[in-house]
Amino acid sequence: MDQWLSKIDSPRELSRMTFGQLAELAAEMRSVLCNLVTNRIAHFASNLGVVELTIALHRTFDFSRDRLIWDTGHQIYPHKLLTGRFHEFGTIRTRGGLMGYPNPAESEYDLFMTGHAGSSVSTMLGLKSGDDLLPGQNGRHAVAVIGDGAFPSGIVFEAMNNASGLNKNLLMILNDNQMSICPRVGGLAQYLDKFRVGTFYTGLKDGAIKILDNIPLVGEGVKRSLTQMKDSVKAGLHGGMLFEEIGFRYIGPVDGHDLRQLCRYLEMVKDLEGPVLLHVFSEKGHGFRPAAEDPVFFHTPAPFTCEDEGVIQFKKGSSRSYTDVAAESVFDQLDKHPRVTVLTAAMCQGTKLERVREKFPDRFFDTGICESHAVAFAAGQAKAGLRPIVDIYSTFLQRSYDQIFQEVALQNLPVTFLLDRAGLTGPDGPTHHGAFDIGYLRVFPNMTIMAPGDEQDLPAMIEFALHHDSPTSIRYPKTNVERVERNLAPVELGRAEVIEWGYDGMIVAFGSLLPTCVKAAGRLRERGVDVGVINARFAKPLDADTLLRAVEQCGFIVTVEEGCLMGGFGSAVLEAASAAGLNTAHIRRLGLPDRFVEHGERGELLAELGLDANGIAVACREMAERTETLVSHRRVR
């Protein structure tokens, strides 16, 4: 099972292995990946697709000194297996274990904690320029691996333009598997597709390799001249012309699963002068037939087991998530209102919009991993008279911050933002936690900010937003829905919902922790503490009447949110109370602290942060004792 991996303490050992042994190592790594997904959700197809590329890179370069950055980072598992973390690999994506993305705290081989797409070329160019300026650092090779899904991101072309102008020795590897999470889209995708049908050039490439291999003791100068001649012929056909014009020497395409060929090409480009783009064809899910046939489904599949011949048995779950509820509501709105559109950024599967895409293809827009463009695009649609919904994860919407400001909020355009994965995303960790959206959106004039307390709120909030004539955001977590039984109040602008009034204290929930707050209040009432619950619904505009009445009448206030405390919902309550001249000493805020929260199961993290029912109840009891609530504020009822 672990014939090779258990013996590899350093990637340097790969240079002593034969290609036959390396092929055995690749099979062993795929077996480890298959075993991993039997008991947890993990990135799967993308990691299967880069096994050979990872081996070839570590065989060719010494990344204890040379520089390597994996763009987006979720395909980091083979890299971790080869860089001294095999024996810990079973802990990946668990609390206290290895992170599912690069993590400099784990290894010298991880330079950046990359969890968003497109920045690898920029950061690698910065590293290279820094190494060239610092004494003793010159001569380090610089390699950035970026997928074709991330490649259209605007920052990639900004970096390529800069790299060309600086003429730095930088190797950019384009890992082309025809996918991001969903199939890639757009003109650049169509351009890359031409490389896969260029049979004439493929034959030319193979012939050139054979000629180079059969020239005995060919000198470096001759070899480079022949390579340059081959590249010139290639560019004159169609391959690489765009990249050559930008200023990158284009080489490839190369079979990303042929280890011998990969190593040969990497050795060839290793010491070329100036920026180089090596184009590698790979297959997402390679080595496991079901994943190769359906890489979208197997991007992060539910835990499953494999039987002989690739037959799969999945561990089934039946609960509905907030994403399910949102997707159903979006579908209903497009069905009812012809002016409603929906935009996403390579996240059709993640946001569960496949049914929308199939039924309303003319009103569904996948921009690829280009969030800034998606928001500006939506602003244009809103200006034209449509009602666009931008359905993007909270953490990824951060990439479009300037467009939210300039193109949407400043123009006061009715764009609805659905912020999926708001709050703690569990095993994905700090790169993906949706911690900051309340704070980063609350500062914008014209912006309305909502969060559903349970599954009943979400459809009503989407309906409200699409009839509201200003920008609106609705945040919800990556978790199964819960329901609070009550006489549901309608969603009205800036109106909270009182679930139950309590004179000793009040818990004010903003978002889907409302059911948890109701549980905490029930436990407190059983112990004689009269605690009520308010479903805030809006962080902006705040229901000042209801909340300030609670601040005045109740012994203590505990605000609860699954977002960062700095600038969040609790801060908004404090600001409103302060502006009204009220005492705020009896207000306590619960939320995410001023640090990056590590990965782990969502329930584990909530409990650790005091955001489970027990933690909320403890905070309320502490506030009751501190403010002498039971003595001073007991009411006769």
C-alpha cells in the first residue's frame, strides 16, 4: 500500500527513482486519495489530475530553495504527500490536522496560503523580483502552477503583462484540464480548446521530440536553437500566439500524465531566459474512471466507497441545505419574473443552479472565476432594467469589492447579492470562511443587509430583495436548514421579528444561529432566567425601535452573529445605542474573534467559539450575574 510514500522523507529522493518506480508511486498516491474520500468530503478530481505533474516538478526542481506556488490551492494533496506529510495525511481537513490548502505553518514547501484563484503569477513575480534584489538569493527558480479555470481571472493578465515588461525568469505552468469546478466558459476557453484539436501540430511536436532525442551529445546551444525553431513554427500555426504576443515564450502542449515527457520538458525550460508558459494537458479525475467521466460531481463528493471495477456506493444524506432553499427560490423567481437574471462565477454546482441553467439558459450567466467582472456585469443589467441576482460565496465576493462600491452602491442599482457559505465553512478553513461580509458591506450607503433566521425567512427575503429598488445582500451558511416554529412575520424593510420577549435579558440573533439562540433561551428559562429572542433579519437598516427598546427594558442584551465582531451586526447595535445616548455596558457581542479561524467541522468550531447553545447560554448567565439581572430587572407577570 505505502511501498514508496512511507520511505519518502524529502522530494529529493525522487531523483534517485526510475520512471517505473515513479509510475508505481503515482498509483500509490491515487490509492491514498481514494482511501481519503471514504470517510470525509475532500477535493478529489482535481488532485487526481496533478499527480504526475507534482512528481515531475519535485523531481526537476529543489523547492526547499526554488519557489513553487499552486494557484487556488485545492489540488495540493499530492504535493503534501511528497513533502514530508504522508504520515499526517489522514488528518487532512480535520480540526487540528493538515489543512486542505497550502499552509506555510506546515511546511517550508508551502509559501502562501492560497485558497482564491488567480494570484499565483503575481505573488511568484514578487518573490522572483525579491530574490533577485536580495544578496545570496539570486538563481532561485520560480514556478507558478495555474489551472485553466483560474487563468481568465483579470489579475493573471495583469501579472503576465508586468512579468513580460520586467523580463524575469519565471515559469508559468498552465494545467489545462478543460475545467474549473464546472466546465470552463468564455472566449479564452474556446482558444485553449483549439490546442486539443490541433492534430497537425501534435504530430510536429512528437516528431521534434524524437529528432532532439536522437541527436547524440547535442549541445545546449543547438538544442535551444532547435527548440526555438520548433516554437516559431508552432506560433505561426495557432498554438501559443496569444501568449507569445504578451511576451511569454510558449512551450507545449505536453501530456500531463506522461512522467517521462513532463520531466523532459521541465528540464528543457528550467533555465530558459525570460518568462515561459508551459502548457500541460491533464485530465481531472485521472486514474479513477468515474471521476474522469464526471469531474464536476467528483470535485468535492460526499464520502463514498469503491468496489471492483469502479462501482461506487455513496453515503447518502437527505437534509436540505440553505443552498438548496436559495436555489429553489431563485428558480421560482426566474419562473415568475422575466426581468430576473442570475449570475455566478464558476460556481453553478456549488450554488446548485444547474436546474436554473437548464430551464433559463438565456438568463443564466456564468462568468468564470471573474467576480469583479460578474458584479460590474450585473450592474449593467440592472441599469438596463433587469433584476440581476449575483450568487457567489461570501469569501469570493470580496474579490469584487471595488465594483460593489463603484458600479452598484454608488449608482444605487437594484442588484441582489446572495452570499452563500457565509460564516464558518468548516473543513475548508480560513481561506473560505465567510467571516467579513457584514463588515465590508455595511459601510456602503444604499446597501441593505439581511440574513435569514431559518429556512422560512430565505425565500421571503429573496422576494423582498427583487422588489427593492436598491442593492441588497442576503447571507446564509453552508449547513442544513432548521426551522423555528412561530407565527411568521412578513419581511419588511428594517423590521426585526420578536420571537419572545424576555425582561431579564434578550438574545438578538442575526442569521441562521437563530434556532440555536432559541434553544439557549429555552435552557435559561428552565433555570429561572427570563430570556427572550429577537430575529434581527436586518443589519442595515437596523430596527432601531425594537432593538433600542430591548436595550432600555431588558437587563442584558447578547447579540449573536456568525461573522466577524469588528464592524459586524453587534457593532451596529452598539452604534445605535450610543447614538441614542443609552448605556451599553449590559450589551455583549458574540461572533467570530479578531483572528483567522482554522479548519474543522462547523459544529466543532461553533462550540469552540462559544456560538453553540451551551456557549450562548453561558454568556447570558454571565451577563445576568454581572448586571444583577435577577434582582434588579425581575418583572411581575
